[in-house]
Amino acid sequence: MIEIDAIKINDDELKQAIASAKDLNDNEAAFAELAKVSQVKKQIKDVLDTLESIEADAKNEIDGRAKALYGNDWQAIAGKGYKITRSRTGSVYTINPEIKPPKKYLVIKETVNTKLVDAEVEVNGKLPKGIEINPSRGTMIRVTIK
């Protein structure tokens, strides 16, 4: 059973309360609507988790029944207005840990070790040669409602 409590959120009031605030600390008017947003987000997340669980259970049931009816190699089931397909997921190949394959068959990704670079900056006061600050790094604002 899925149930959603209806909470009305007036985004204009929220924006106005923030824009007209003389101080954002302990400003209940500015954050009352924001608390409602967090409540609704949590409800939606809980409902989404429940729906994903229901969907996963249904897919497992369909797979089991289809295997019983059509065999382990079934690939598609179709009817009026729907089609259910079964396909493989994940990597096609994996590396044998005991026998290393030739490098020409591997894709090796290079990334900067942030912890090592931070330690270098702390010791020497500058970035290592060939390393620079990422100019396209974004920012995030997190709101925690108690």
C-alpha cells in the first residue's frame, strides 16, 4: 500500500521569505516552507523505494514464470500494449586475477589522487607539476532539516 500525504508548497512564498530576510540565521519564516520541501522529498523517496521494490519483485516473478513456461533462454514476452524483454547486463568480459591479459586489451583510466596532491600542497605550498585546479568544478548547497 502506497500513500502520499499532500503538503502544499508555495515556491513564491519561499523565494520571497528568503529574498526579504534581513538575517538567515534562526529565520523561521524563511525556512518553514523549506522544511515542507524536505518532508515531501522524503515521502517521495520512500514511495520511490517502495515502488522499486515492488517492481523488482514483479520482475523476479515474471522471470521465474517465463523460465517455467518458455525455458531458461526466454528473451521476450509481448502482448497488447506491452513488451517485456530480457537481456544481459554488466561487463561481457572480466580480468582473470591470476593471468594478466596484454595491455592492448585493457582500458586504463588516469585520475588525480586528490589526497596525495593535498599532502604535497600542504608540504610545499604549491601544486605538483602538471596538476592544476579544475576550473569546471561545481558547488552544492545542502540543507539539513532537524
